[in-house]
Amino acid sequence: MVTKEQVLEALKEVFDPEIPVNVVDLGLIYGIDVTPEKVTVTMTLTTPGCGMAYNIAMQVKQRTLQVPGVTDATVTVVWEPRWDPSRMSEAAKQKLGIR
């Protein structure tokens, strides 16, 4: 069976085109639900007005579908709780010069 960890690892290959950090380290992935039928990813974006919202969500879906054993995937973009830099990994903060 597919694990959340496998999906998270795969999603580290998806980047916000405006920020050189992957969506996992940016803290944009809020949840991953794995069932035998499908994987559901709940995520947000750095801002509700992000012009790349559709593209990023589609990349997340496509990359999730590439995980061995995943046959169906849904991506839900939410705005609550609101994203802020505290959600970023320490490595991402260092890369972007945020303390």
C-alpha cells in the first residue's frame, strides 16, 4: 500500500515557479489521505492571489499519480489555515534567508 511518506517524498519534486523551494519544504502541504482507492492531497499556496495556483495543483496531482501504486489522486486547495513562513522547513528558511 502507498504511504504518506512516499507521496511527500514525490512532492518534494514540485516547486513554486516563483520560489526555488519545493511545496513540501514551503509548508504548502497540509495533509495527505491515503486509501486503497486514491490519494487525496490537501494543500494551500503562499497567497490566495497566486497566478500559478492551477499549475501548481496540477503538478501536485501529476506527481502524486506517478507514485507506484497510486491509481487516482485528488488535490484540494484550501485557504484556512492561512499559510505563513512559520510553516516552512528550517532548510527552506535558510535557503530564502528567513529567520
